[in-house]
Amino acid sequence: MKKLLFVFLLLNIAYAQNKKEITLEDIFKKSTFVAKERQGLRSLKDGKTYVSIEKDSITGQQYVARNRYEDGKMVDVLFREVDLKFKDSLLPISTDLSEDESKVLLSKDEEPIYRHSFRANYFVYDLKSKRVMEVSTGGKQMYGTLSPDGTKVAFVRDNNLFITDLIMGNEYQITHDGLLNHIINGGADWVYEEEFSFARAFFWSPDSKKIAYYRFDESEVPEFDLAVYDKLYPTTYRYKYPKAGESNSMVRIQVYDLSSQVTQIMDIGSNTDQYIPRIKWTAVPNSLCILRMNRHQNKLDYLLADIATGQTKVILTRESKQYLDINDDLTFLRNKNQFVLTSDSDGYNHLYLYGMDGKLIQQITKGSWEITQLYGIDEKTGRVYYQSTENSPLRRDVYEIQLDGSHKKRLSTTEGTTSATFSTDFSYYILNQSDHSTPPHSALYMRSGKLIRMLEDNWALQKLISDYLLSPTELFEMTTSTGVTLNGYMIRPADFDASKKYPVLMYVYGGPGSQQVVDSWSGARNLWFNYLAQKGYIIACVDNRGTGFRGSAFKKETYKELGKYETIDQIEVAKWLAQKNYVDPARIGIWGWSFGGYLSSLCITKGADVFSMAIAVAPVTSWRYYDSIYTERYLQTPQENPVGYDENSPIHFADKLKGKFLLVHGTADDNVHFQNSVLFSEALIQANKSFEQAYYPNKNHGIYGGNTRLHLYQKMTDFILRNL
């Protein structure tokens, strides 16, 4: 037996020696392991054809083709790259078709602003006349959007809303009171864009005759200054940022009638200290649905507005003892009598069918699992298509079900994580599938479930990966001292020997509703973990209480005490790992970014006797410094809950630091301000604690651009190799 074991170890060593090692340049500079994806695939309204961006094998030029789903054969070429010429300049190709499929919206010279917003020069290509039209000559625009009938483009410039009539060729201005850092028409303010996840704040009516839009009055919102180190004397970027407990924008919803040129204000109540997280046109003509939420974000009203008068009525109210989440699953059926939404009212996120009077007709899905995405509803057949965690919170599967909750059918064909894209009439669908060890692959299916063809198998990447020294990702569960089961994954060195002692680096994000432990291809970060495994480290990641997809009770346990239970759980995980025979208990470190940087900062202070090293990238260090919508959703205001803010702020535990600590931040972080790291640094200095810090000039929350990402990961790698 000993001889066989010796032979096995020799074979294992020989196997490892024949494999290539990953380099940081492979991951962050050369993009050696980037998976291919089919780009520009878009279903046309007939449901039987789609458009895709292709490349001519001879000339190398791109073109947009219309193809049949049934056999993948090209029907015709809609336009070519050379057709998109304007003033001797070729415009970037696009498949952003108008709803009537007569025009294509193009953009050039895009200039990023925040997470979702950007400025650009917009153009429209007319498929019939083969002509390119410039949307505006008055300067860059934002949120260019074609009307459903393809005759107009709406956009925002200088905080005002404009329309360009493509038939008449004229541009006209709808609003005139837009003013930087005061009034915004048709665009979201910073905190709505970041926390409610939308930047364009205007919406064409289905008949193209009206535009509903937001008007933000941010005059009373405090300003924040970002220093930009770009000139002899640094400049200042000033914008409105409502921190927890401070004044928010006052929001109005208005509807502009293009024929009468009259703007009608919708009645959203007299309370100005509230949120309007969504508006959506219903299937009923001249009826707009407005979602109204209180500042505590635990009460959500669904209002129906008569746009002719502005009068509204509440048809449905949802409430929670903690908070409610906002998503885009609200769907109004074309029968004009019903709508579908997702809600966690029974403790798990599920689909519900309501009448237009707000009365519940049917809970469509049930069970101790969650709907994670609603793909659409085929009203002809009564089928609903969605993604869920029914098999496991670590996996995703695609299903169909009838509106009455019957005839549920799983469409996924493999284990792991599956997402889907459906043709407009739901007669075809594409499944995109991956798991921890398998890069994404996509295939086309008929409604019946019959496989038509593979679209992308990433076989070249799969083969490339097989040449490298990669370790499998092992999923596991651990139970805390209070009986809570937590999900985790582990990556061990390829030549792992259970008789040896290894250092452990834990990775954490851990924010409300998030998830890191999921069976899917995870790209660059996972490859970096494999790089560290090559250096002899075990990587471990566990989703603490407060994370998502395990029901409301698990997710909302951290309410009003953000950081408390998350830190307790991560410390328990470290202690659990320390008991393993193959772990060196004196060499356990932790790192995280953003909310993860917040938790790693708490772990190295509150858990100073457990963790010997930590890295915090762009961390929140006091929730008093973070924005109103996110922070108050989980903590209420600092005026109402000062203990919840201060008892879990790393700043107040700086004197407990014992281990090695690296603090990293971008100086132009508009999201988690550099202020967080500056003031944590000051607390550590005053506590006479030794630590290292790195700042990245003029970099935002993502800390990227040029050589930045490679430099950051090289710095973190060097710190880990020296200190863990």
C-alpha cells in the first residue's frame, strides 16, 4: 500500500510539472483566458429570425445579418460597416433597432460618467433610405432613445430633455429649467442611478405620442467634491451626493404630449421625502404605473396614473418589517386586465398574478427557493419563463410554467448555472450554461426543447485551460456554533498534500442580497485565486448571513445591524478552517472589495486574534459616509439608529489591529469616497498601528484603466506573499 501511495504521489508531481503556470499578465493584461460570447444577437419581432454582428472572412469588415433561427442561415444583410459612414468617419456598428425595425441607433465618442451613464454623439441609420442622420449638432447627448415607431429620438443634454424629429429633421427642447447640480430632467441623479440601477429617466409611450419622465430637484442635496489631479493646480469635480440621513432630491413624474406640447404633472402625493424607484407604461392606453416607496423602503405603493389629468390611485401596497427590494419584473399583460410581479411576501421571491384592480389572482410559483429572473410571458400559450434556485441556491435553472401555476417544466440541460434568451414569440430560446470548471457555452433550442445547434462552445478556451496548472473549485457547507449552515467554496494547490500545513486566504464580499458562492464560471478573480494556489495558498470563500437567494429571513437578519452578523460568521469560518489538519492557524488572511473591504477591515480588527493579515480595497469604513438609499434601506438613518452605524464601523475598532493590513482606494471614487480610507487611516495612525496603504490617482470604484488593474493585483499578491 505504501508503495502504491508513493507511486501516486510521483505521478501527481509529474502531472503538475507538465502543466503551465498562470501569470498575472495572462489574467490582467493579455486576457489569455477570456471566454467568447456571441455578441449582437437580437430577436426580430417575427420571432423566427434574429440579427447578429458578423465579420467578413475576406475583408475583415463587420456587417449585420438577418438569420433564421431554424437553420442559422442568413436571410439577408441589413447593412454593412461601410454603410455607417458620416463625414468620412465610420461609426461603430450596432443592432439597437427601433421597435418597428426601420432604424438603428448608433453612438460614437462615448464618455463615461457614473456606473450606467455616459455622453456620446448619437446617429440614426435608416434601413430603407440607407442614410445616416446626426441626432444633434448642439453637443454630446445622453440616453439617446428611438421612439417605438422609429420617427423620433429623445435625449438629454445639459439636464434638459430634447426630441429630434427624424422625418422633419428638426430638434426641439421639451424642458428648459435644467441646471447642473440643481434640476435634472429625463436623467437620474447620482443616488438613483447607483442604487435603483437606472440612468435614463424618460420612457416613450407605446404609441410614440408621449414621453413620461422624471424631474429631479437636487438643490437641497449636499455636494461632494472630488479632487482631480490632472493639472498644475488640481481641479475639483463637484456633484450631489446624499449621505445617510441627509436631504434627497425631490422627484416629480411628468408626461409630455408631443401633439399638444403640454406637460402634465402626475400626482404622487404630498410627501416629498420619498422615492419613485420605477415608472412603467401599462397596456392600457394613457395609463402609467408609478411605484412609490417611503424613505425607510419598507412600504411600496403601485399607483395607476391617468396621464390626461395626472390623477392617480393606489391599486396595490406591499409592506415589510425590514425592507423591500426593487427589480424590473413588473409585466403588464396585453389583455389589459392583469399584471405579473415578483415578491418575497411568503418569505421567498416568487411570481404573482394580479388583476388591474390590485387584487391577487394567483401565486404562480411556491417553495423554499427563489425566482432570480423573469424572462417573459407568452400570452398566447399562457406560459411564463423564468430562472430560479429551485435545485440549489448555488445553481440556476431555467423553467417554464403556466400562469395558473401548473405544468412546470425545466428547460436547463446541465448542472451549474443556466441563463436564457428567448425569441420575441418564445418559439426559440438560447441557453447559456457554465459551472466552476466549464467556461460558458450557448446553444439554440426549439420551444419543444429540441437542440438545434451549438452557438459557442468555448472549446479553444477549454483546451487552453487544460494546459495550465488549475485546481478544481470545491463547494462545501459549514455549520456555525449557532447552528446556521453557510455555503462556501475552496481552491487548494494542485499538488495539495493533506499532511502539510497551508496558509489560507479568505475572500469576502458578503453584502445584502449578494452571492459569491455559486456554481458558475467566474473569470479573472477565480484565475487569480488559482495563481495564488500555485504559490501554495488555500483560497476559501463563504457567504455569510445577509447574503441572498436563501429566503428573506436569512437575507434580512442583518437589518439595522449591518456588519455585525457578517463579521461574526467570517470569524467563525476562519476558526473552523483553523481546526483543519492541513491549515496553519497562524496564517489565515482575508480580503475584499467595497462591502467586502468593509468586512475585511472589521475582521482584522474585531477578529484580530484570528486573522493575521487583511486587504481592504475601496472599503466603506463608516456607513455615515455612504449614500442614503443603500444605507438607510438596511440601517434606517443615523439619527434613528446611531448604534447600528457606530458599533460596526472599523474606524471605532482601529486600536484592536494586530495583523498586517493593506488599505487600497482610488482617489476619484464617486461611489465609496476616498474619505472612508483617509479617516480610517487617521484612526489607525492615532492608535499607533502599523499598516500599509495604496491610493490610485483619479481612479473610480473599479480601479482600472491602462496598467492599473495589473498593478493593483501585483501589489496585493506581493503583500500576501510577504505577510501570509
